[in-house]
Amino acid sequence: MRVFLTGATGFIGSHIVSELLAAGHQVIGMTRSDAGAKSLAAAGVEVHRGTLEDLDSIIAGAQKADAVIHTAFNHDFSNFVANCETDRRVISAMGSVLKGSDRPLIITSGTGMGDAEDGKPASEAVFNHRHPNPRIASELEGQVLLEAGIDVRVVRLPQVHNTFKQGLVSPYIEMSREKGAAAYVNEGANCWPAAHVLDVAKLYAQVLDKGSKGERYHAVDEQGVAARDIAEAVATGLGIPAVSILPQNAQQHFGWFAMFAALDLQATGSWTQQRLGWKPTGVGLIEDLQNMNYSSADQSKHV
């Protein structure tokens, strides 16, 4: 198939490119930069210039493809709500192209959307329409398209990591560097799910080849990594203390990150693994944090 891939030069997308090509697909990769265009062309990818803000460029890319995989997202979490609304508009634009066809659209969300608020790990069988995370906008728009007959499939992400980048942990590392302490709330018992980026990229390719309309998949290897364990690994890497703070002090210490710092986001990916035969083999989040190079001023810029 000819696959239109947004975020083709990004942290996850760049690895999805390799998986798609290895599976025999042709890739139309979206990029906004000359450097991105050069790297995609060198990999044998058809370059499509576009941005998330230019919906015409999104529509043009989708029109050329047999399937669409949407991974691009603006990860400036200080503008998270606005960026989630941009993602909703992008998904809507893609849907306008795919309506009336059987071409699949694979969109990206977060595992929290599978939280039934019953104390159990988030699961693929649940879609919590009332979830307070602004990223719900992506799945709500996907549901609109699904009800319109479009083949929408959802990949929900945990903290995706290697030794250069680790989802929300990356801005946490820089915040800890600036504060001189790696903080966690109370005992730090709240947990975040995680998976290695190479395993996540494989999942996207499997969702394209083996997935089905309307299904949601969790790219989860580790069901939950404790916030305190994350803080202690970061503290060791930066040579700073790991400290506990009270919930009432979280906003002052973390700023925008406070909305995530104390959340328990445990999620299961067992159904996804059984359904698609997806078998994660990458190392865990803590091992990657222990092996990363903390000397850079901003590891999150690496892919």
C-alpha cells in the first residue's frame, strides 16, 4: 500500500518508516523542513511537504494514499489544550478525504482514554468519553469519523522511550535539572505505563496490516512504572536528590506539569498483544533512564 505518514521524521514516525518499508509498503512521509525532506528521500520515502496548521497540505497527502497513519503532534505541553484541538482538526481533515472509501486511518491517542475510573488499569475495551485529558479530542473526532463509516483505528501511547527521549519524562528531566531536585508527589506510588519506541513502531505497522475498523490498541509493555522509581533514576543521572513534595505544593513546583505529576496512569496492553501477536522485546523505561547521557542540556530534542 501507499501509506501517508505524518510525523515521518519524528521520534516514533522515523521508526515507523523503517517498519513500513520492511513490510513492502510505499511511504509518503510528511515533513516541514529541508533537512527532513533530505532524510526521507535518502530512506526511499516520497516526500510530502506540509504542516499540522496547513490543512490543505494534510488533505493533499491523504488524497495520494491507500492508508493514513497520523503520528505528528506538537509536544509543547505548555500549550497542550490548543495542540489537542489542532490534532482534532487534522483528523477531521483526513476524514474528509477518506469518507466513502475503505482506506484505513490510524490515529494516535493516549492510554488514559481507556480508563474506566474503576481503579483498574486502562484497557483497550474502554473509551471514556468524559476523560478530562484534552487529548480526548483526538479520539472523539475519530469516533465521529468511525460513525460516518470511515475505517478508523486508534493506537494509544504510554511513555514511549529510548535512551534519548521518554515521553513526558523528557520535560520532567529538564525541569528536574532546572530545579536541582527530582520530585515526586507523596510516596511516588502513582505509576505510568511505558514501551520502547522500536516496539511501538512495530505495533503501528501491525495495526495497519492486521488491525480492524473501530479497534483501539494499547502500545503498552510495562503496565506501570512508579513515579518514585522514575525520579530516583533521573536523580542519579543528574547527580541531584530525589525528593517528595506534598500535593498542595505540586503546582508551585511543577507548573504545567502538575496536571500529570500525581496521576496514576496504569494501563494494560494484553489484549493488543493477543489480538495482533505483538510481542514487545525492548528494555524497560528505568533501564533506558539509567543508560542515557544526561550531559546534554535538552535530551528531548533527540530522536
